[in-house]
Amino acid sequence: MRQAVLTILQRAARKLLLTRALEAAVAAATAGGLSAAAVILAWMIGDALLVLGVAVCALPVGWGAAMLLLPLRSRRALGLGRETAAVIASLSVLAGAAAGALLLTGWYAAVPRGAAAAALLIGFASAGALGCLVRGVSPLRVARYLDARAGLRERLATAAELALGPTASSASAPAAEAVYAQALAALRRARPQRDPMWRRTRRTAAALALAVLLCGTLLLLPSRPAEDRYGAARLADALGRMSPEDRERLAKAFAAAMQPKTDPEVAASLLRCAQVVRVNDPAELERLLGKLRRAGFRPLSVVPGDLLAAAGIGASGAGDATARKDGAERPAHSGSPPDANRPADPNVESAARAFERGVVRVYDPRYSRVSPPEAAAADPNAAVRNGRDFRPYADAWTAARRRSADALMSNRVPSEYRPIVRSFFLSEE
């Protein structure tokens, strides 16, 4: 009978262990979802407000440290065991500290937010379950649990102590057999080992669902353009390929961005950017652009559009149609035709040379209006050959998008064509 009682208790112990591990995984995953939401929110606002982003990263650190200091009564009210509470507290502190370090160093831009949230959820859940599995459940513990649950008056605990204790071999056989028989009869009569052992309510599952929903909602919120995160490196990398004229235009753009109300630190960084552009120092330019971005200034919004396109950032790299600086809105600089900034080259620039400079030009028939009438009459292709009819792709696309927006606003586009125009020209807004 001893072996029969032990077999039943061992099976019940495995069932109880798996149930507790699942409960711990759900509780830890809920905490992981809250930590992931804090990390996502911190990274979303970290570009504009670095200090606020770091403060949000400190939230998981704070509640993790508080959980370590919770008294036993508070942990029991939350339904958390000692191991589960320690796992949640440790991982929360680690997640908040790691997110803050990535935010301060700027490396968070290379980490997908969805992947980070999924990693935190899976990591917390796995660690919570693993903590329970490592501790395990002994037959004596499950015997006491079943005694208390079914009201068996410690028959199972007494049988387990007798079967597993140091006096098991020295106990008299008739007395031991009587204890085992009573325990076995109680197990077969009440069958408490077959009842569900889940002790948490539906509120635990609801809390996990809300945490996952919160993470999903934050992930669906629009983030800042990718150029804001990666544009500094691309622009600095393209600095060495720019011609001296383009570098001078870029330096003047940074210098012209300084306004009377500009923050002194931002103004100093902009002036320093203009200097390092003139001396062709890509590493220092990338560092200064990152410093400006962390200070809440969008440095790409002042760069001419054709230089952004040459750096592989695209026409939308300059941001929206208007950029907010120092509390006021001003039009974003989208670049201008080369003829307005430099003397016109009478010779046609070869396609190979334009490709090496990173500039792709497109034909604009409106530029033929500025060609001399006598030259156009003598040779209709003269304007094309002398390069006046060509402009940067970024400027042409920006102008086309503005014309389409004006046409939509003034109802000059038929209703059946409005969705087509909007989806084609305004899809990047």
C-alpha cells in the first residue's frame, strides 16, 4: 500500500507543479507586458524628450524594486509566491535598466519595438515558469495541500511523512499498513487529486489580456519617420561624397537654422555642424546631429531636399510640410533648384557624374519657360541640352505633391478620381 499511496501523490505533485508553473508564467507575462509597454512608450518619446523617456524607463525599475520589498501579506494578496515575485522584480529592473541604456546610447533605434515587446513577454513568462519548475513540488507538500483542500484530517500528510521519513524502515508493519490503508481509502473516496488545482481567478487572464492590448495599441501608434533615427548616419556618410558646393550649401542651411529664439545649446550645435561640414568631418557631424535630435530639434528638416535624396534619405526626410522649432511653426526646407543657389553650368552634366554625386535629376517642362526665346526657337532641344529643364527628383516630387494637394483642396479633381490622386501623391504623408 505504501507504493500505491506514493504513486498517487507523485502524480498529484506533477499536476500541481505544472499548474503552479502555468500560473507563474501568466503572472510574470502580465508584468512583462507592463514593462514592455513602458519600454515602447519610452522609446517613442525618447527622440523628442530624452529626459522624459529615461524617466519612463525607470518605471519598471521602480516597481521591480518595490516588489522585492513587499511584505509576505502583500505578496499573498497578489497571489505571488516567493520565487515568482523575485523573478518579476529582477526582470523588471533589468528590462528598465537595459531600455534606458539603449535610449541613452541611441542603439534603441536598431531594435524593432515589436520584437522587444515579444521578447519581454516571452522572457518574463519563461522565467516565471522556470522558477517554479526548478523549485519543484514534493509528495509531502502535495499531501498537505490535498489534506487541506478535501478535509482529510492530515491522513495523507501522515502517510507521506511515514513513507518518506527516516523512520519509514523502522516503523512496525501493521501500524504503517493501517496508516497507508486509511490514506488510500481517503484518496479513493474523495479523489481530490483529480480536481482542478488552478487557484487564480479570471482577473489574472484579464490582466494579461489588458497588458498585451496595451502593448499592441502602443505599437500601432505612428512613430517618427525612420529618417529621424537613421538619417544622421546616412547624411554623415554622404558628406564625403558631396561636392564642395554642396557642402557649402549644407553648412549655410545649418547656419541659417539659428533663430533669435533658438536655445543657446541648440544654436551652438548648429553652428558647430556648419563648421564640421566645411572641414568634412563625418564622425563629428553624426555626433552633433544625434545631440540635436536628443535636444528635441529635427536637424534633417533644415537640409535641402536634393541633398537628402543624394544621401539616400528621400524626399520625406525633411519631415512634414511644416516643422516645429522653438514653439513656432515654419516651413520645412525642401531644397531649391540648383540654378537658384549656384551658377548655371553651360555644359551638360553627364549621367555618370550625376550618379557619382548621388543626384538624380528629372525633366520638368516648366523650366523651358525660362529659356531664352531665341534659343528655343532656333533649337527646341537646346534647353534640354543645357540642363535648365532638369531639377532634382526630390524637388519635382515635392512640387507635384503640393500641386495635387492644392487641387484636392480646391475641388478641381472629380470625385471619382480623388481616391486615386490621394493614394498616389499623398501616400507618404
